[in-house]
Amino acid sequence: MREERCWSGCSGLALCGLLVFLLGMSVQPAQAGCGERESPNCCSGRNNECFEYTKRKTVCYCDTYCQKTGDCCEDYKSVCQISAAIDCVVGSWGAWSPCSSPCGGGSTERSRQVLTPPRYGGTPCPDLKQRRGCLGHARHCKAREVAKILPDSFKRNFKDPWRRPHMLMKEEKPSYCVYMRVKRSSVVCKQRVWTAQLVHERSLCVECQSDAMATDSRCAGDGLEANKTFWTAASAPGCHGSWVRESLVEKCRCPPHSVLFV
């Protein structure tokens, strides 16, 4: 029936074919917006492949980023935001990384992964990385420390007679002894009696008392076994040198005419 009308209304075969083609074009549904996209209709984040055409055949987008650029399809809100918002979900924090500085101040960080990205205006993701300060305590750090020493006349091995019973007593930790062999000393050391003993290859007992201990119950600069470290005399400016630790004895007191860590 559609073909008979065509032959009667057309002057020629070519003209009829053109008319059929134009009629077919006019009945095709025009692409218009996110609703015409195949699943998924909408995309999260910025996705340049997530586009469609408007009724005017211009390009429009159906990704979340189109709200910032203002190039959303006309039906974006009705199609893409009709679903319930999906909030971001993240995993647990990972372990802290090693300190960036093996000795002294540095930083360490940890991270976590996104399990579910936000969609349809859901809550955005929180921070995925955290950073904080840290102190490196690698074994070789001890070799960098410079020991400060004083003569044993500065020992505090007596009870303060003026201390009141109600006053808090500082926790007294047991002393320990470090036996050092002097490898080098400056010329200035010869000018004082107590530093004159700091001569090449002389073995000394250096005591670490509670007052000089750090939080790790050790004195700074107590050295490493068989490693050369450095020292300086606290009450004798210009007197300094190096030595090697031979041994360490816990709960020990050095004999008279020894030196102390400070």
C-alpha cells in the first residue's frame, strides 16, 4: 500500500527513493541526553567518553564533572541524580612507613585506599595520606653522637640532707660503665689535670649516672663496640678527641679518677 502511493505521487523512481529516505529520517528518534545512553547512563568523576547529544545534535556530558564545566545534558539532573547518593568508602590505614631520617628528625607517612568512590553527589573521600614527624634511631646513629664528659668529682653519690620528706624523689636508675680507649686528644687537654690523662691508647672508665641518662636509659655518646666515636670535655674548652668503646658493664661504678658522661 505504502509503495503504490509512492508510484502514483512520484514522477520518477529516483525522486520516490529520495522521498522515502527523507521520510525515514524524519521518523527516527533523535538522540537527546543521558537517558538515551546505554548502561551506565551516568559516570562518576571526569570522563570525556561519557557524552551524548542534545536535541540540537550538540555534544553534552553525563559525568559528575559536567556540573563544574556547565556542559551537562538537559536531562542530567532527572536521570543522573535521581538515584540515592553513594558516599565515599575508604579502607583502613596502612602501616607507617620507616622514618625518612635514620638519625634525628624526619617524617613518616601512611595511606589508605578508596573502596567505593562517591557517586550522585555523595560525600567526597577524606584524606588518603597522613604524615607526622619522627626521630630516627638506627644503630649507626650512636657513632655520630659526641660524648660530653666531666671529671668524677661531679659524681652525685650522696643523699641531699636538705631534701624534705614530702618532696618527690627523682627515680634513680642504676649507673653503668663504658670502657673507652683513647685514640686522639687535642693539645689543649694537657693544660688541665683531669684531661691530661686523655692520651693516646689510654683506657678509661666512663660512668653513666642516672642524671645524665636520656629517655632510653642511656647516656648520649656512649658509642658502639669497636667503633670510633668522638668526645669533648665540658669544662675544658678546646679539649676534644676520639676513642673506641671496648666494653660496657651494666650496674657498675667507675673507680676514682675516672670521668662521667653529662
